[in-house]
Amino acid sequence: MTRLNRAEKLIDPEEKYVKLRSLLQCLIDTGRPYAAKMAERGLRPEHVKDREDLPLLPTTTKYDLLSGYPSGWFARERRGIVRIQATGGVTGKPVLVAYACSTS
């Protein structure tokens, strides 16, 4: 059993989906680009109830991240970000990934 599998068993399954729905609602409330992808599919946070609903969620591609360069796809405002990592930028622009402190 991997460390990830062990950690997953420690988290209440319902709690995971409550947190996921909360994150999705936050993205909608702040007008982030992912909210537009959800709206295109007619998807709302309450539609994600369990593992079987995860394929409904839109994926984010590298080209999505590049189209919003530098920070258009960050899930939070810059003031909430504590670390930024970047790729080497082989496409001409590096892809940025931001990390924020947990609020829960």
C-alpha cells in the first residue's frame, strides 16, 4: 500500500467531496477561468457527490495555463500565494504553478 493510499483512508470520504465542492464554489465565486469551463458543461459544485462524478469535471491543459499567462489560472489572488514554481518554458513561456497556505 502506498503512502497516498494510506493517507486517503484516513480522510472521511464525504469530507473529501465537501472540500472539493467548497473549492469549486470558491472558483466560481472569484470568477476564475475554471468556472467558465464548468459553466460550459452546465456543471455546479453540487453535481459532484462522489467518485463516479469526477469525470464530469473539466480538465485543465497546459495550453489553458499558457493562455492565461502569467497568473490567469491561479485559484487565488496573488496575496494568498506563498510559493510559485515555473517550468523551463520550452514553448516560449514558462508554465507557472502557485501554492497557497491551507485555509482548513
